[in-house]
Amino acid sequence: MNEQNANLSPLRKGIIGVQFLFVAFGATVLVPLLIGLNPSTALFTAGVGTLIFHLVTGGRVPIFLGSSFAFIAPIIQATQLYGLPGTLSGMIGVAAVYFIMSALVKWQGVKLIHKLFPPIVVGPIIILIGISLSGTGVKMAQNNWAVALVSLATAVLVSIKGKGLLRLIPIFCGIAMGYLVAFLFFEVDIRPIIEADWFVLPQLAKTEFSWEAILFMMPVAIAPVIEHIGDVYVVNTVAGEDYTKHPGLHRTMMGDGLACLFAGFLGGPPVTTYSEVTGAMSITKITNPQVIRIAAVTGILFSMLGKINAFLCSIPEAVLGGIMLLLFGTIATAGVSNMLQHQINLSNTRNIVIFSLTMTIGIGGAQFTWGNFSLSGIGLAAVVGVLLNLLLPYDEKK
């Protein structure tokens, strides 16, 4: 652990942990709103799911689990076919895919991952994760570019010029300044805050076992599993550690799968490793797992405090959008850094083919669909990259 992480006081850990939750909050509650689930329940299951993940991984990996965007369309479609209670049981299938991959990695070791996902494959996928998420940031920011730019500029200035405690919370400062500007010069509806109860319990949804929903959701989990691997490598780069070895990629996959299973049974959306928080770690240089656990516990508490939850929900999208522009860019930069770190030769024809096709398919948003089986653009790009890596022989002279 670097000196900056080691010297964090409990107060600083708490402040940074809350900041990390703010970074993840918008996306975590947006997904349930889009698919008809309760946002406070999603915040609760994300917090508990993160703690489950840290328990399984021995508390070593600084990862926050939040609502997954990859499941929005499949859950909407499955709900139409099997109803929401049946669809929630489909998380059994999602968890099963994670468990199978975890067992394969445990059996074959990290060498299987290195063979399937070398830097020439992982690097472009990390870049694509940042680039693909950037559209979400832009859409949120364009609701009010003035507010978004104030949030962005504040976060950038504090991260560069700030000193002491202030430098550790650029995201928090950006959100606070953006909210203040939005409140003073634009419209922010605070009636829900006034009308909200102080204490509420998360609304748990009813789950009904459905084999059809389980089989429907299993193929959907392939893309998030591949993205999980990419995100773990991003965290490796940011933290300067190799979590694929200690505690092991099989443990991170097991933790993610168990968290998805827990979320489904309680009525929350499937969770996944959050690039937003990884981006915040990259900016603040704080990668202490305890800070992530503080964010998780804070999320659980916020899910039960009606007025705080209402206040967080009142943060304008443009404020979060301005912050996302910075965070998602750092994810793409981590992908470039990963390739430079491994000295990938992009003058080699084989590497050019793998990199260019992976990026083209991912940026183009190509999707593969066959019956109930579906791969997102990033998932399809990852599969293409893996296949090309296995099929094309490496020749240093070419």
C-alpha cells in the first residue's frame, strides 16, 4: 500500500468513502428506475453485495459493485415474458455463469486468463469500457452544460491545485459546486426532500422460481463476466497490484456472482464492478479497500434514510454528467497505460489486426444475437479479440 493510502486518518477515509458512493450513486439508482425496480433497494443490495465481494476476496480488492447497465434490455424483455418475480430468479443463471468461470480459473490458474486475455486483448477492452461509458456522461451533461462544466472544472482544479484533505475529494467538491450553481441559478426540486420520511426500509420484491428466466439470463452474463475481467485489470493498473494472483480472479468472480444472486433475491438489479469508482480512485490515488467498504456501508445507511436518499436523488443529472466526463476518460487512459506497461508492439501486423478489429467492433456498437443469446458491443469485441489472439500466430518480424 502506498504512503498516501497508509496515512489516511479515519475521518479522511470516511469522507473519501462517501465521495466514492456519490460517484456510483447516479448509475446505481438509474438502472432500477429504467427497469421498474426500487432505487433504494438497488442501493441497499449494491452496498451489501460489495461487502459480500470483499468478504470473498479477503478484503484485498478495492472494487465497488453497483447496478449493471448490461442487464437493462434483457431484464425488460424477460419481464415481458416471465414477469418481474420470475425475471429476478434469473439471477441464479447469472450467478451460475460467474461460478463456472471461477471454477475454470481455479482449475487452470491465471495462466488460462493470460492465454485468453493477454494485454493486446485486455488493453483495447479497457479503452472501450471508458469510451462506451462516455456517451452516458455526455447525455447527462447536455441537460445543462453550464452546470456540468462547473462540476467538471471544479473537480479538475481541485485534483490539480488542491492540497491536503481537499486534494483527496475533487469529485465531492465538483458535485457540491455543481449542485450549488444549479440550486442558485437553475431549478432544483427540493419538495421530495421536504416530504420524505426520515427513516424508510428498502422495498423487497417478490421472487418466483422460473427455469425459463434462468436459461434466458445465462447467456446475457457472458459479456459482464468479460467486462469484469477487464475492470479487475484496470484496478490492477490503478492500484499497482496484481489481484488476479492475490486473492485470485476466481475469488473476484465468485464474489461478483454471489452479489448478483443476493441482489436478485432481494429485488435489486444485477451488480457489476463499477468503472466510475475505479476512475475516482485513479484521480484521487486512493485505493484502500477500507474506503470502498465505507462507501458500501454508507450506501446501505442512505438506502434507509428517506431524506438523504431524496437529497441524493435531487442532484441534477448535469452535475453527475460533468463528473462522468472526467471519470470515464481516466478509464480509457488506464487501458492505454496497461498496453504501454506491457510494451505492446503496435507495429506488429498481428497486434494491429487484433487491436483495430476489437476497437472497431466495440466503438461501432455491433451486437450479436441468436435467439435468446445476446452479446453487447464490448462483449462481442472481447470475444473477437480472444479468438484472433488464439488463431493468429505471433511472429516478431511481422
